[in-house]
Amino acid sequence: MPFVISLLVLAGMIFALVDIITRDQSLVKHMPKTVWLFVVILLPFLGTVLWFAIGREYPQREVRRAPQFAPWATEPPAAPTRAYDARSTEQQLADLEREIEEERLRADLARRRRELGDPA
């Protein structure tokens, strides 16, 4: 039995060391990475427990829950992300072609005005 406990402590220590080494410094809390390495090496069981309890920065989980006994506190339905366009593809293409033609005519008009020297 002491052999199994020793193996578990050793496996936990190795897992903690690998986690400390691979973790970015910005994701380590309370002490620098090197200090955490020394703590885990010198105090294997306690250092491993402390590392996973207070030294490691865990990702934030967003938990949203409405109160259980407040039916008026339910969330409103989500708004549609995109408006539905009921026009057919042919109608949309025709509109696009009209817009392109209108823009071409405006550019042609602006070019003619510049040629005639009209400031307007």
C-alpha cells in the first residue's frame, strides 16, 4: 500500500511539473513559475495540491442561470441574427444590375461635368 501511495504522489508531482513548465507565466497566480517548480519539487504532495488549488489560472466558465422560482425573470427570446429577404435570386440580381448601371451613369455624368469645366 505505501508503494501505491508513493507512485500516486510521484505521478501527481510529475503531472504538476509538466503543467507548470508548459503553462505561460501570465496564467500562473501568486508566485513566479520557478518558485512553483521549487515548491513542487521540495514538497511533492503539498506542492502539487497547492499548485492545482491556488497557483494555476483556470479558464473562466460563464454560467447563466435564471432564478428557479421567478417566472418573470426568464430571458427574452433571442433576436434574429439576419433579416430574411423574401425576394428571389433573380430579383436580387436585377436590383444589383440596376445599382451598377446607376453608379456607372453617375461616374459618366461626373466625368462629363469635369470635361466641360462645370464646378457643380
